[in-house]
Amino acid sequence: LGGKVERAHIVVVDDDPNILKLVEAYLAGVKDLAPAGIEVKVHSVPTGEEALATARGLKALPGRFTCALIDIVLPGGADGIDTCLRLWEIDPSVQCVLMTGNGPRVEEEIEKRVPPPLLPKCDYLPKPFSRFGLVQRMRRAVHAWHSHWLEELRRGENIKLVLELGTMIDQGD
């Protein structure tokens, strides 16, 4: 998992360029969107395929891919739920927020298609959304990702400690 995270990458996926601009404007300069000391970088793309390519490319950049805000209805290829499922194949720790103007039956679709163990990593934002609603969902997603990352880091340190203790015990025999 590496050491300290200094940058959180958010991928926003929507085929409407006005929504992409709106999300970027709403998230620009938001204080405490991420835990203290972590800068947030937003990457906007119009398709699920570009989101997947961006997610793969983020592995080479400083920071971590933390979450995605994805419109459910996307042109061509994968829809937002498929894109979310494929993003989890690239990085299972990513938090996804799905958005659409298609109403409450979307929640049922999410529950049907997203495996139960992944549902805690998935949220839903109805369109039209307010700045407050968007910021709260994204703040929750980034902080949930960070908490998960810290837990994984602690678990890795605990495993390392156990292995070191085992080596010390073996050497003492």
C-alpha cells in the first residue's frame, strides 16, 4: 500500500460536458473533502472506457485513485454500474458514487447488480443534485477510502511485525 498518501484522485464520468464542468466547479476548493494534508485531483471523462483507462493510468501518478462519480446512463459500451464493477477489478478499494436522473428504481438495479460485499463501497446521488449533496457524498467516499486504506496499512504492518517476530523466535532456537 505504500506510505503516506498526499493526493487523492477522483474520476468523474458523464457524457454531458456541462455536468463535468459543474462537478469540477462544485468540488474546486472544498475544504476537508479529503483528510488533512491530502490534495484532491479531479479527472473528468465522458465514457466508462475512458474512466477505466484513466484508472489504469493513475497507478503511475503520485497519490491514489480513491473514488469515482459515475453517471449510470453512458453512451455505447459499459453503463455506470458496469464501469464501477470493472473499476473494482483494477482497484478493489475504490469508492463509487453512481448518479442518474432516472429515479428510485435505480437503487433496486444497483442492489441487483452490485455484489453484497461491494455495496458498502457504492453510493447513489440522484440528479439533479445540489452542491451540498455532491460534496457530502464525495467527502464520505474519500474519507471511507482513506479509513479503509489506513486499516489495510495497519493490517500490513501487523503482518510484517508477526513475520519479524517469527524470524526472531526462529533465530533464538
